[in-house]
Amino acid sequence: MGITLLISALITPSIFAQLQSPDEFLGYELGDRWTPHHRVVSYVNHVAENSDLATVHPYGTTNQHRELVYLVVTSAENHSNIEEIRLNNLRLTGLQPGEATPNRKAIVWLAYNIHGNETSSSEAAMKTLYELVNPANLESKEWLRDAVVIIDPMMNPDGRDRYVNWFNGIVGSEMNPNPESREHNEPWPGGRSNHYYFDMNRDWAWQTQKESRYRIAIYQEWMPHVHVDLHEMGYNSPYYFAPAAEPFHKVITDWQREFQTTIGKNHTRHFDEEGLLYYTREVFDLFYPSYGDTWPTYNGAIGMTYEQGGGSRAGIGVITEEGDTLTLKDRLYNHYLSSMSTVEVTANHADRVVSEFAKFFDDAVNNPAGTYRTFVVKADNNPDKINHLLRFLDGQKIRYGTAGSSRNTRGYNYKTGQTERVSISAGDIVVNVRQPQGQLARVFFEPNPELADSLTYDITTWEAHYRFGLDGYALESDIRPEMNISPEDFRQVTRTGAEKPYAYVARWTGMDDARFLAEITKQGVRSRFSTVDFQMEGNSYKRGTLIITRGNNNHLGDTFDEIVEAAAEKHERSLYGAPTGFVESGSDFGSNRVSFIEKPKIALILGEGTSSLNAGEIWHFFDQQLHYPATLINTDDFMRFDLDSYNTLVLPSGSYNGVLTDSAMEKLSTWVRGGGTLIIMGNTNQLFTNRNGFQLTRKYAETEEPAMDKMLAPYADRVRRNISSSTSGSAFKVTLDTTHPLAFGYDQEYFTLKLSADSYSYLESGWNVGTVREGAYRSGFAGVKAKPMIENSLSFGVQSYGRGQVVYMIDNPLFRGFWENGKLLFVNSLFFVGN
């Protein structure tokens, strides 16, 4: 029998007497209008209050203080043993100690509306919830005997309410299905993203956003067997469901592939009965690890994306290219249908689902796949960077320890990109794949994950050594950790030197140092930095070292020491109290080579014409990572606002259509000539090539006569031909000029994330601070024509422009907030460049 209701002839128990359908509770039929977040929460609470099959659990709040909740839906008997069921499941993974009892149930997680303007899924969540608990639906009660269903009805309420409130403010008394109507053309920044304009469906692994961190903490308390992330796409598309497209990451098991297909075939039965169009095995692959399908998959689940045609342009109803009117009711019903089908097929295969889930983790420990068995992080890396890596691993439940003894072996050297003879020290950190989360460890550490198909949906590299800026190796041999360590073992904070020093000296190596500087600068402390290496009392200090003199801070009086030392304690920074400004080698603290830091007064341009994602990355960086103020200026106001109130201006990536006019460029040029620092991000750099005295120039491939086979190539191969000239996200070695302030705190080699093959020539008279040389490719997909374009090109450059500076950031060091080792480059452009 299908998912249609089975009307019970029995008298409904009194406990359900007050249970209402969504239509009854809300006072309108689902799909007639959107249900705002607070009403969705009210309804799920109503269901939990009036059914013994559902409980509701708050798990956090958004940046705009909206409540995040999930529901546990299962039989009353299962609810009475729910903690046993949950802990049993964790014991099957090996992440929870103890033996599991026989009480095991399949766990299905249905996740709705992570993209705020893909609105139908939250409406579908309410319909799905009701039909699971509806006493008249006897079939769903059978499923709930064998399955526990977790429902997150709205993962991104800030983005969704942004979209819904905009739409309700501009629609007439009746919706207009004409796609040219303004209700189908959402303004910047759109409702897809969260408060900080982050795409949270790219954040499952990195967890830069608070909503992600709250959600993952709950996910790890349950570790579901099946996880579905429900989306929308262009309104002319039919429905998409599993099985997914190639490439599949190699850690994905045969069972995970098989059961995706089983689920998909169950969907086809219901969609065929309804005469609905759908497709499978196209576009949506399983590779990039930070999606709502891949991250659960790498955690042992059957992770899937479902996509309904619609999205922000669909509104309440829209006329498709085939002349049909697609309504919100249609969209939510299709998501409801696939949701119920998922629960059905999982419950019907519950025993196999649970046993294969347990096998995933057992195989990780006892029969690991893949070439590499051990990943090594050298103990002599920067301790702050090790600390941040280990905190990341803790968040992923990945275990690690020290090597315990020294040895020589062969391994892949991440720095050189070669397999060679390497030395392991006793204190080196090792991550062995023989552990419950061994598959996930492989995903994060494999030097160059194998692509079964180069046609992929997202970036293709994310390796942890490159992300965090760490040296180490990948080994085919087994090294089992011999001593437990923690991130705090790499926080050795000291306060040495004079009690009331002539100056405080603080090293400059990473974001913790940057947050310390931002903190004291906000409180009025005036700092300096050394542009040369120096020695003092037998200790060596590198370029970029902060020197905070008492003489520069007489205006703070007795609070000077309190501010500096409190900030150092807060950010766990070591301080040396220098009794004098005289150094043993290098330059004394009063030298012109010890530069004064002018307090950055920062403006960030954002709005129509800029990439909301990059603007959000920068805004979030200032607001939540660096904790330093920046004034956000709308592009519409650019010509009206006074640039002279600021000394630093950041232009996010974007097209800037109608914004960077000739008069706007002249205004910018005049301001930079007067001493301002202009930071240009991503593809905005192309707007400055050969314009107004800006020295940047594009690099183009040499033209060649097209070969006969290319001219006669089949139309069907057009996409594959194009990717030979592209990269969607790969790692290249950048050679840094560490004598330039933009590169202070770095070693000579930095690994950058290349998001496209667009390349720029070296600056002829500026400073080529970060350059990609020959043989720089390291990891991820880069087309055969893209590699030579990227080689011998500029990644980070600085041009003197009058009394000011222009910083060209061709590569985005803040991409998705997860490329940790790039962030100091951006900080240097704010505090050091131009000083």
C-alpha cells in the first residue's frame, strides 16, 4: 500500500483528541502562504504536547535569536526506552564505551530548509510530522515501531524569514505567477544564507557558524543511519533524489551506494503513482565533505540530497518554461512524499540498515580502506596551529596521540609533494585510520583524494595540513598513537621579563596574535611592529613581532599594563617585558624599522554588485573571528559617503555593475593617493586591470590554431572540454616574500586555495608578495590547461599608489571561513601594510 492514509475504524485515543493538522492549527491550507519561523515552532510544540509519539528539543539560537529545535518521532514504546536506543547506537560506532543491548532501531534524520529561500521544505516538515503521528495513518505507526525519526524543521530561520518577510512586503493581494514580476526577483543578499551571508550547506564539516555547531553537537549525540537534506533548485527542474551522481569519494562503501539506490527506487514507485517527473544520478555528487549529504555519509550514514524545483524565483506560484504553474503546494507535497518514502523504506530494512551502519565503523577499525594508514603532524610546527588542528579533530571525534618513538620510514611529504624518506620524532602527532572515525580522518588528511569523475560540484581539496599551515606526512605504514595529548598541551603561555617594562614584546605567528592585537587596539593601546629580525636577551624574534612601548601609551596611565596583560591572558599569548629598547642585533625599538601601527579605521563595501558570500566572509571575519570593528557601507551609498573618515577600504569580490563607474574609480584613486589602503578581493581585481594607474594585468593563455579533433568534437563532450581550462578549488604552493609586511608571520611557503584559473601577471613595479611558480600544484582538480595558466602568476601583491597602498588578493584567504592559514594575510593587510 502507498503513502495514502489508512483510515482507522478504531476510536481515536483521547490523547490525540486535541491534535490538529497544520491546516487546522495555522488557519490556512499549507501552501496558501508561507509559515513564518515562530509559527512553525508553535506548531511542532503543539504536536509534541498532544502526541505521545513526538518530543521537541531546543538545541540553540541563531544570530538573530530565533530558536532552533528538533523533534524525535517514534512509537510510544520506543520513547520509553529512547535513551537506551540512542546510547546503543553510539556504542555501535565505538564512540561510546560499553556493549549495545539488542534494543536497536533505525534512525532517520530529515533536515529541512538550510537554504532560507528554498522555502517549501519547512512547510513539508510540518505535513510530514503530522502524518507520522496522525492516529489515522496506521502505516506510519508500523514504521515508527522500527525507526526513530529526527526532524529538524528549519535549519536557517534567519535566512528564511528574511526571504518570507521580503516577499510578503511586496506581493499584492494575489500572487503573480509571471516570472518577470518583482516577487520572483529577490534583492541582495537573498535569503539563501544565514545572518552573516554564509551558505550553511557548505559548513557541515568546518562549523564556522553557530547554527552549524549547535546542530552537529546534536547530530553526534544520535549518529543517524539515514540523513536527508531537503533543498530547492531552479523552478524549471523536476524533482531530484538519490542515487547521487559521480564522483563518489572512495571512502563511500558499497552498502552506502546500494541503499541509496534502494531508497531512490522506493521514491520512484510513489512518484510514478503520482505521475511526477524526477531524475537521479546527475549533478549532485558525493565528494566535497562539508555538505548535508557528504558529511553524514563520511560519518557512516546514508547521506542524501533531495532537490525540488522552485527556489527564490518560484514564489507562491510561477509559470514554468513548459507553461505549467508550479505552486508552493506542489513543491511541499513532493518533499513530503520523498520524506515519508524515506522513513518507509528505512523502516522496512531496519535490521540491515543498523547492521551495516555498525559494520562501517567496525571496518574502519579492523579493515581500513585506502592507501594511507597514518597521518603525521610534526611536533615542531607552530603550537598555536597544532592547537587549532587538534580542536578541529576533537570536534569531529577523530582520535590522535603522539608517535612515542623515533623512526625513519617512507611517506608522502605534504610540503614537497613527494613520496620520500621521512623522519618521525617521538613527539610528533599521529592520526591512525584504525579508529571509529578512520574514514572521516582519511577524508580530511588524504593528500589528493581520487576523483572518479572530474565533473564535480564544488572544491576538490581541503587537506588539513594545507588548511592549518602544518608540516607532516602521510604514511602507508601503521603507527599507533602511544600517548594521549590534548590541544591545551600546545598552549604554553609565559610572562617573562620586567614587571613594569619599557615595552611588551609579543610574537606574530597566527590568528591568536591577531586577536590579541585587535583587542588592545580597540582599547586605545598604540603598538609597533618590527620590520626586521632581532635578538634580545638571547631570544630571537622575527619580522612582525609586536612591540608595545610604554612611551607610546602614556595617555593610558596605570591602565596600560592592565589592558595588555589582561588581553594576553584572554588570548593565551606569551609576553616578554623588555626592560630597554636596546636590542642585541637588529633594530632598536626607536628605529624607523620598527613601524608604528596607525589604528585601522575600516570600511567594507557590500550590497548589490558584490558577492554576498564573500561580503559575508569578510563581515563574519571582523565580527566573529577578529572581533574588530568595520563599518559596512552599501554600494548604493558609495558615492555619497566620506572616504576620508577611513584609512582602510575592503572591496569584496563582485561585478560592481553600475558601482565602479569612472567617477567612482577617480574617487577611489584620489583617496588611495592620499594615503589610504585599498584591499581588493577575488574577481573584483579584474575591474582594476590597466585602469586609473593600477598596475594589475590579466594573464592570458597563448592562442593557438584549433586542432581538427577539437573542431569536430561532439556536442555532448562540451562540458568536459571546458573543464580542462578550469579549477573549482585546488591547492597550489605560493612562494612568499617574507620580508614584506603582508607576509609577516609566515614561512616562505604557503598553500593557497585556487578557486579559478583566472590569473594575473607579476606586478612590474609593485611587490609580488605571493607568487605561484612552476611545479606548484599540490592537490585537487586543476585542468590540464589550467595548471600552466596558474603557474608563474600573482596570488598576493602590493602596489604603492601615491602615499597609499593597493593590496591585490587574487586568492581569497577567507573562503568559507575554513582556510585557517590564510587569515593572517588578511590581518597583515589591515594592520601592517602601509605602516
